[in-house]
Amino acid sequence: MVSWSGHIVPFIVTVAIWFVATGLIAWADNRERATFSRSLAVGSLAGIAGLVVILIASLSAEVWAVYASFIGALMVWGWHELSFLTGASAGPRRGNADPALTGAARFRQAAATVMHHEVALALTALLLISLSWNVPNQIGATVFVLMFAMRLISKINLFAGVPNSTSDMLPDQLAYLKTYFGPNRLTVLLAVSIAAIAGATAWFAALALAAPLGSAEMVGASLLTTLALLGVLEHLFLALPFRDGMLWGWALPQRKAAAQTHAD
């Protein structure tokens, strides 16, 4: 039986936060570079606050604590995303791909463009797992690990090649990353990735439907279900002729203004 408070509200909360938070991060990393230090300072404070929220909420298995842990994990994730998209923590390589490289050599070069960011994410995931070990509420760590896994899968797919590799939201300071994208093609890897994330979505959904009505377990599983479903959607965007600027064009005013000035 579908519950308003246990299924529908978590779905609405997750989609709303996903849409607004993605737009805000896109807005911040597409502004003038002079604003990046202030944005990173605000993002760092939010990330630290998110970590504190996760620590406090992890001690309670109440519904409010599940929501708090979920939001805290997204705050920590947003901090990492902002640091990456502003170019503060990407990787030791900051230039275009060498077109002569193929195979493992091309992969190593591509990995060097995002290495610092991926290591930071992995260390944060391990930190959250260790802090959440044997506590009543583990949603914060679970959310972060799920997002880390889905983002890593999407990056590997972009490297291998996808039918739709366009990204209106990739900021100018990271435009060189496009040269590491694979050819526009549909691969078995993308199909398997979509199927795997869809399977995880179905598993979380089964947990949400089986949990006691209105319980923290139901809310937590519903939040994870929606998050995984959004992951499926984002991977479908890689296969379909969809431009992310259609949803978050409002977050890119500086780029639009600059493009217009250049055209004039």
C-alpha cells in the first residue's frame, strides 16, 4: 500500500532538493572566477554543517533524523561537487586529451583529470561509513555511497562513449573534459549500467513497500528509491537526445550573457 507520508512525501522532497540544489551549484560554478572563493567558503561551511548533521542524526532512528541525515549527506555531496566544478579539486591534468593515445594510456590520462576529486569522494565515503557503523540511522552514509557509485558509473560511461555526451552545464573551466569523452555511440556498458541502477531502484522500492507504515525505515527506503530513480533518469539522458540546459537553463545566466556579448 502506498503511503502519503512514507512514500509520496519522500519522493517530492528528493526531487525538489535534486532540482534546486543542482541548479544552485550550476549557477555558482558558472559565475565569474572572482566569485569562486566566496562560493567555496559557503560550500565548505555547508559541507561541514552537513557532516555534523549526519553525526547527530545518526544516533536517532526517528523519521526526522532520517530526513536530516539525507539532507546532511546532500550538503556534503554538494560541497564536493562545487569544489570540482569550480576547478578547485579536479585532478593534476588540466588540459585537453592527447588524440594519439588509446586504450589504457588514454584511460590513465583521463583519470588524471578527475583523480583528486574521486579520491576526496572515496575518503569521504569511507569516513561516513566508519562514523555510521553500528548506529541506528545509516541513511547519511548510504545516500553518499549511492551517489558516489552512480556518479562514477556515469563518468566511466562518458569515457567509453554514449549517444548523448553534450553537457550545457559543464562550466568553461572544465571544458577540456569534453575531449576525454568517447565517441557518440550506444554501448553495452551503458545498457548494463541503466539496468543495474534500475535494479537497485527496484530493491529500494521493495524495501519501502515492505516497511511498517509511516516508519523511519519506510521513509529512508523511499528516499533511496527516488534518488536511485533519478540516477536512472540521468543515465537515460546519456542515451536520449536531451539537453540538461532545458531543465537548468535558469542557472546559467552568466554563460548566456557572455555568449550573447561574444555574438554581438
